Amino acid sequence: MAFVVAGYQHVVANMFLIPAGIFAGGATWTEFMLNISIVWIGNLVGGGFFMGGLYFMAYRTGMQK
């Protein structure tokens, strides 16, 4: 959970951490859904496009031109 300590958001981790906070009385379900939707978009861009693009650029040498 080092990314949590560093302040990063992760959809799967938030699916546990935020409901735990809700049941403890610290957040609402509306805040949870807003957080999940925003973090999901960020994870999609960062993990899907950014990392996918880096892997594509790193391993494209064997592709046909």
C-alpha cells in the first residue's frame, strides 16, 4: 500500500478503503462514487494509454513498416 502513503489513487484499493471509511462515518456513498469515477478515468489514461504507449514504443522494432 505504498502508493496510498505516497498519495496516489488506485481504483481497486479505493473499493476497500473508502467503504471502510464510510462505515466508520467519515465519507458518503456519493463521495465514493465520485472518487471511483474520477480515479477510474485517471487509471485508464495512466495505465492504458501511457503505459501501453511506452510498451508499444519499446517493442515496435520487430513490427512491419
